Amino acid sequence: MSDKKDYKDESAQSDDRFSGEDKERRPGRPKFFRKKVCRFCVNRNEVDYKDVEILGRYVTERGKILPARITGACARHQRAIATGVKRARHLALLPFVGN
């Protein structure tokens, strides 16, 4: 019977390893999270398919459109970015595939 008690004690200790406190102590993780802000909302700019320099920031080297969680764009402007990149690709202003 003492074996069962030891087993329960071990499981309680293993649950402590995965508590939220340990996640905060891991090295390499930021201690605070800074919310990303949509550049188009802040600057009151609109997405233009002819502005290849700005649209190039939202495309990877392989030609993929970056998601909003990485770029920080709001949903409205993320859709406009995707449409602008697709239009620029169609007019050969941006490549479909990166080098």
C-alpha cells in the first residue's frame, strides 16, 4: 500500500513540472508581449498594388504571403494586402515564386 502512496506523490510532483510558473521561467521566452499594430491603420494609408516596396514586406523570400499574426495587420488590411499582392503578381510587379 505504501507503493500506491508513493505513486500518487510522484504524479503530484510531475504535475508541478508543467504548471504555469515553470513556463515563465524558461530562458529565451520574452517576459512580456507587445501587441503588434497595423501599420496601415496607424498611418492612415491604403494598400496599393502598384507600391511593390511596401507589398514586398508582406511576402517571404519564397513568395508566400505572410499571415497577420506575424505582420500585425488587422483583418481588413490583411485581406487588402493579399488582394494587392495577387494583383501585383498578375501584372508581373511581384514574382509568384521567390528565387
